[in-house]
Amino acid sequence: MGFDIKRFQGDVDEELICPICSGVLEDPLQAPACEHAFCRACITEWISRQPTCPVDRQAVTSSQLRPVPRILRNLLSRLCTSCDNAPHGCNAVLKLDSLASHLVECEYNPKRLMPCEAGCGLVIPKDELAEHNCVRELRALIATQQGKLTDYQQELTEQRLIINEHKRELALLKEFMRAMRVSNPTMRALADQMEREEVVRWANSLSRARVTRWGGMISTPDDVLQMMIKRSLSESGCPPHIIDDLMENCHERRWPPGLSSLETRQNNRRLYEKYVCKRVPGKQAVLVLQCDNTHVDEHMMVEPGLVMIFAHGIE
Amino acid sequence: MANIAAKRIKREFKEVMKSEEVAGGAIKLELVNDSWTELKGQIAGPPDTPYEGGTFLLEIKVPETYPFNPPKIRFMTKIWHPNVSSVTGAICLDILKDQWAAALTLRTVLLSIQALLSAAEPNDPQDAVVAKQYRESPQLFNLTAKHWTNVYAGGPSSIFDFNQKVQLLIDMGIDEHQARVALSTYDWELERATEQLFS
């Protein structure tokens, strides 16, 4: 709906008046063929009742409405008007195009947001400042926040339930796929891919580790040590289908040619720095997973990766 | 009342007051209440019609949804015209119904009603009895319309024959307007009118 014509200084040209509300055009649009211009709000309301131009009744739909020409916009923006808050004491006279920015800052705007100076930190419309009571407002705020908190907690519980259900279903599906892959090559490929992705996800969840003393490597760990490492791997979420293979690969008898003896290890020492190592949580041991180390020579790597246990020197 | 309607009516009221039609006495407009929801209009009967010299009052009611819906207008002055009900004063005019457009104003609407008096539309009648007479005995229609204009709208042409017939029925104890309607309906044949009134 347009601006009240009484707010403007001097005469306003008839061309700048909306034929519907008889105010000065606000955010105008024009009909496509006859080019009659109206306030956006007015013409939208009219077309919702009758899809015609209100002046000459030519057929018009709301999607056909166009912005008015620049010259009309310029003429409108140059009109001088009083502020919306003139009844509240604002004496400013503004060009129509600067009215919006003035209204945001106008001191006389009864709804202008002011910070409470008593210290509650809330921002309140100016006309409500006198009635404002910090304690009451803050209590109301706490009540709503608590309500929200309860809602969120409830939602969290529900989501957890759903996630658990999904996990169970996933486990079943995996079981199903394992049974299928034996006979079906497509299923085998799919299952293999899923397993690979599972390993990558797990690898990404582990933090990087740096080996400061490669000499501290234990190439023949005993069973007790192996059990400890295995438990730690399992707790870190290691996919069950690789955990046994990985643990096998913690002993030099299963290491690749480049690592299998003290001699080859000494020859290849300089290649160690190329390894991307992941920490076995809480242990002086690292994982060198194949998926992290595709850049390493074949004779330094085995599927699905190596477990290297150290006496010390892991960061 | 919605702000937009009151704003429009105020502006239109001024527009009518400044118009040359008001200066020439063709139309008039006055307020009935302070809320701008009800006005009284007045149009002069157009020249070279049976309504010439008459003054016709109109009741104008402005809906809250104005100007998205048309004003509700009816004749308060009784009139004999095919597109105006001789009983209620309801007007059959497309721009007051489905052909209403938001850019029309009280001034243009009053002028359109005045134009309707000059150019009746008997194929889209509001009053079937009047329309039938208009089509079948145009001369009698003209006289009847003149007579009604004289009696109800202050028109100049008094029709002696008609006045006498109405007086006859009044003397028989019939209400004046009832007598006039009956006579007008039966093409001023006294017998048929009487028959209908006493049946």
C-alpha cells in the first residue's frame, strides 16, 4: 500500500499515484501491455481477486507484472517526504529513497531497539523500556530456554534410539551380504567396496603418529603384547574383518621383503620416513595401513597394513 | 474500516467536489456518517430522456474491502427504468458487479449510472416488467418514465391522464404508490390494474 500523499512536500504528479490505494506508489510494478503502474501490495491483492488490469481490464497475471521504468523510479525517489515517526516528533524531511535507511536509525521510532542499561544485556524496543523488568524478562528467557533444552534432550534420546536401530539393521545387512557374496560376484564386489570404505573411515578417525626412534621397533612381540595391542585396536573401532590379518602383520615373519630381516630393515631405513603412521590409541605402537600408504613401494607394504610395536619413541 | 478504503473514499470525495460535473450540477455527493462507509449520491436526469429535469438520490455503501470490491449502490428515488428495480432501486450495471475495476471511482461510477439512464439495456434487465414495456410500447414507456420522474424526482412534465387514473384508484381506497405501480405495469389500462389490485 502506497505512502499517504499528505506526507509529501508540494504537489505529487498524478502519474506517481497508485490508482488502487490513491497513495504515492510504493515498490511499484506495472502491467505488461498497458504499462499502468501500481504498488506491489495493491496490485497483488487485486490480481488475487481478478486477473485484469484495474484501469483498463486487460488480462494480467501476477507473473507478468514487471518493474517500472527507471525514470519513474527516479521521479519517485526524488520526492520529499516526512518521516513515519513524525507523529512521535521526528521533523526530518527525506528523499523517498533514503526513507528506509532513516527509519532504521530514527531516534523517534518508538520501536527502535535499545540495550537495557540496568545490566541485563537484553535489547528492547524503546517504547517498552519503561515497563521493562530485568528479572522478569530473564526469568521468562530461562523458562523458554529450559523448555527448548527439554525438547532437545527428548529429541536426542529419540535420535539415539533410531541410530541404534539403524546400526542393528546395518549389521544384519552386512551379515546378509557376507552370505550372498560367496555365490554372487556382483555382491562380492559390492561387499569388498563396503569393507574398503569401512577401513578408510576407521583410518580417518585415528590420529596421526610420529615415530621418533625407529630403532625402538619390536620385530618379534610376544603373545601378551600382541593381545594388548589387539584389544586396543578393537576398542578404537577396527573393522572386524581385518583385525586378525593386521595382528598377524605385527611380527617380522609376516612383514614384506623390505622389512623381513634386520639386514633389509637397516638397508631401507631411509624409506621409513615415507610411512603415514596412525596411532594405536594409548599404546607405543603405530598402524601403517595400506589405504594410507599407496605411495609406498610394494616391497615395503602388505595388505591390509602393518602393525609396528615400539619400546618407546611414539608421539 | 480498512485504512485503504477510507483513504480512497476521502480522496474520491474531494475529486468529486472539485469536478466540473458537480459545478454543472450533474452529480452531487455527500457524507452520511463520519466513518466514510456510507454516502449519498445525487444525479441529474440526462437531457433528451424521460428523466430530464429530475433529481435522483442514490444510496452508496462502501465495503471494507473497497476498492478491491465495488461500492454497493441503489436508487433511493423511485424510477421507471429497465435496469433499475422499480421495487428496491437495485441497479443492474456490469461495473458494479463482475466488471468492477479498482481504478474506477465514485465519480466515474456516478457518471456511468447517469449514462445508464440515457442508454438503457433492455436485454439485461433488472425489472422485467419495465423492460417488456420498453421493448413493446416505447411511447408508453417514455410517458410512464416521465410521470414517475415528475412524481418522485421533481421532474417538470406532469401527465394529466395518468394523474387522473391514479387519483381514481386512490379514491377507491388504494395506496397511491401501489396504484401507480399497478397502472404502470398494465400499460395504464384502468380495468386490468383494478382487477389485479382487488384480486
